[in-house]
Amino acid sequence: MPHAETLLPRSCGQPLMRGTAEEIERRLVERAKHETRVKQEQDEAEMRRIYGREHRVHGHPHMRVQAVEVSRDGNCCFSAVGACAGVDGAATKEAVCDKMATLDEEQHEFAFFSRAYGCRSARKALSSLVLEETGMSVGAYAEDMRGRTAWGGITEVLVATEEFQRPACVYEMLPEGGVQLTFLCGQHHRGEPMLLLFTEKPQPHWDSLVVASGRRHEVRRAMLAPRHRGAGKGSRPAVPPAAEPN
């Protein structure tokens, strides 16, 4: 059997591997299995960090929320919004697509707060949001979403606030624990706020949130009055774009 050798990537921290082709292949297979196990353990740890526990809301010590997991089927944004609005994910997707066409005809503009915009309020037209994120017109984008398993994002959440006449509050997990408000829209609506959680790990995903504890007046204030944690420090939070995989 001829002798073979290979050099693993330096980033793996492995020395030069020597041996027969079969030996090298066996080592590589073992390495791949090990990396898969490590990734699986990391994903499971992240899932335990998100679900089955209460999370404090940054800046509001008496408020706690809990994540309600929705299916990771490619429609998680619509399912999460629908869970808040009392509508199933498929009906939510259809309603959002229909609403998009109406708002586009009205040349609708959205006002929102986003940490991605430097912890400040912004205003953008629906057509501009869709064009920037997808390169498509609103009508073409809506029809494209109807015909496939569509990833939803901030644009869809904005449209949903108009469809369901309710504010939407998007939270993200903090490294040290708890959640913070990272995107807010539809504040002019008086309906019960839709609480959503966007996470990047183990894969980009949307879930709904429910209030586990908190004083009634503080809950409303925590939902609709963002605290500027980390503003001006150059950190950019994981605010999801108009279309984000799950």
C-alpha cells in the first residue's frame, strides 16, 4: 500500500498527519463525527438557554417573558406573528401578502425604532424597504412569497402591524442572559403588542414571547419604551433583515 500524507487546516490545531490513505481517511471521518457532536451539543445548549425558562427584560427588573417555540419549517416568522395574533401561520402569511399590495398602492410609510439604526427612530416607505432587501417591487415580492416556503423578516412584521392593528416588539437574547427590545413598530395602534423573539443560534429563527410576570403598567412601558443599552459603543445587534432563514 503506498504511503500518503496530508496537512489539516492550521485552524484545526492539528499536526501533519502521516499514514496510509485508509488511516488518514479514518482520522478525517472521526474528526468530522467529533465536530458534528460538538455542534449538536452547542445547539442543544443554546436551545436550553432559550426555552423552558423565564427571561428578564433589560431595563425592567420586574418583567419576565418566556419564549414559545414555533415550528422551524421555513415559515417561523409568520407562525410567530400568528401565534401572537391568534391566527395560524398560513393564514398570517396570506394576510400579510394581501396587505402588502394595499399598502404599496397607498405609498405607505412605516415609522419604527431600531437599534440597527443607532438606537433611534426611522421612517421608510414599504417600497424602499422591499427594494433594498430583495431588489424586487412590492407586488413581485408578495407574489413570490405566496408561491414558496417564504422566510419572513422585519418587513413582514411591519406589514403585520397594519394588518392586525397591533404594535410589534422584537427582542433579542443578551449574552449575559435576558432579552432586550431591538425593534419596535406600530406604536400608534392600541391593540395588545405582539411580542417576538429573533435568535441567530442555533439557526436564525423567530418565536413568540409571552409575559410570565410583571406589573401591568410596567409591562406596557417595557414593550413600548426601548432602553438604549450599549448605544454608541459600535456594537450592531442581530436585527433581522427583510428575509431571514430559519
